[in-house]
Amino acid sequence: MKIVSAKFWSEDLELTRPYSIAYETIDGVENIFVYLALDNGKWGIGSGSPAAFITGENIAMSRGVLQNNLEALVINKDIASYKDICKSMSRKLKTTPAARAAIDIALHDAWSRFNEKPLVEILGRSHQSFLTSITIGIKSIQETLSEAIEYVDRGFRILKVKTGASVTEDIELIRKLREAVGKNILVRVDANQGYTSENLIQFSKGTAAENVEFIEQPLPNDKDSDMMQVSEEIRIQCAADESLHHPDDAENLAAEPHLFGIYNIKLMKSGGIYPALEIANTAHRSGINLMWGCMDESRISISAALHAALACPATTYLDLDGSLDLARDLVTGGFVLTDGYLSVSDAHGLGVKLIEKVIV
């Protein structure tokens, strides 16, 4: 079944709740969208969220590479060859992973719609659902506690807190957060490369009684070797994020002794589902737990990440809250959020439904 039409466009998606991380304040996001149509009327949609501060790709680069390559990559190609197209993209669109992810997700959506199955069943289901964390940016202690209580009241059971500005203040924040939410709410920390190895040790000791589930990317990604200055006990509770982009990174980080006990896969870093599954396979072989994370993204790519996560045996953690604070989106459906748990429906493909008149 051939791909007969391919369109792309971008949309500004404002956030209802701006937030800060260790190196930036974010109040909106521009996503790229790809729509593919098959000659039997089936279709697929994908989205990408470029992030220059992580992957070096901005929206202009995404648009430019899609303008120059999208049709040549997919038009008149058999949708059954979607894996070959994904392999080709990894070579031709190497420096624009978000644009690559948008095409990759649209291909996976179209293939599974063509087969009239949810994507997770095409990939091979390993799990039914997972709790997802919801993220609190860098704020004052009082603002953090207020937001945390709000999320707990909304049914979330895992809070991810952005830190990295001051390790002393971070320790105080986590202690007061634990007091506020009690012992039954899980707390994760994302330092966004804001610590040194000494800071990491100090933070781990200072929060030892607060049952922090894990620490995401504590050190700058060019200081990975400094992770060996901390104990294995600390390292296995740390997740590689900015240090992990490509399948090659996963292989390198899998060398013993492990610098991280967790891989954080984001489709926008890896370039889509196909390379993300390669990373997941490396994690599974190497005894490394998987976390599936996100940027500020449409429900389209969040749903794609969830389908992939549910298909991987090594998946242990979810942090797929990236569409929850969008002021608007182009689709409905895709994932089901119930009492903090994320699952997918029986709808075909990603399970998303287009809002009328979104395609330009």
C-alpha cells in the first residue's frame, strides 16, 4: 500500500503553566506536524518538538529539512517498508531528530492503522499501563509545595521536581516536599545537568531519609566520566537524559561499570520510535531500567512514546506529562489518564483523532 500524500506544518502551542529548569524558562513551544495518506484512504500523523538547548535543532531547521526531504523520503513508498524509511532517515536527517521523529511517528501510525491494530500490538505488548510522573519546574519552596498539593489532589502519585540551581536549597525543598505530601507519594528529581559530582553526593546524603526515587541527569553531559567519582549505590539511582540521544550512546553507556542505572528515552532525542526501540533493546540486554520521557509535545508524540514504552520489557518508569499543560492541541485521544496511570485504548494506530480543519 503506497504513501500518496505527505504534508507538514508547524503550530505554536502555548503552555497554561510556564516553568523554569536549570538553564531556561519555558512558556510555549512550537511543534512540527507530518501527515501521510495511503492510497487506500488510511493515514498517519506524527509530531516533533525541536529543542535547540538539547539537540541543537530549532523549528526553522525542522521545517527546512522537511521541505527538502519529506516527499522524496516517503512518496510512492510502500508503507510496509516503513522500517527501511526510518533507517534511511537516520543517515539523511542525522542533525534534526525532531523532524525525523515526526516522520517516524506518522509512519508507525499509518502502518498500524493499515493493519487495523493499536500500535502497541504491532510492536508487541509487554505492559498494560504505568503511573506517570508530573513535573514541577524550579520555583520557590512555597510555590512548589502548592503545585505539588494540587497535583496530588488531581490524582497524580509521582512528582518530578526540577532542581540544580542550588544544592543546599534543593535539599531543603525535598525535605519540605516530603513533609507536605507524605510518604506514599513518589518523588523524583531532575537536576538538568546542574550538579557537580560533589553536589550529587551532597544532595544524595542530604535527602537520604526522603526516599527520592531517582535523580535524572545530575551532571553536565560532557562530564559523564565524573559519575565514577560517586558510589555505585548513587549511580544506579541516576538516569541518563542529555547524555543519551542515539542508539550508539546507549551502547557506549552500557559498558561496565555502568555510569547510570536508568536510561531516559525521549523520541525527540532519538529521532522517533524505531531508534528508541534500539536503545530499549540495549537497555534490556544490559540490565538497565528504562524511563520514557518527553519535551513539551502534542498528544501525538506523547501517545507514540507510550505505545513504545508499553512494548518494551525494560520499561520501569514513565514521565509522559508533556501535553498536559498545552493550551491547545491538534488531536484528542491517544492516551488514557486515570488516577495517574497512563494506558492506551483499542483504537487503531496511535489512537488519536484529528480536530477538524487542522491540516493545512
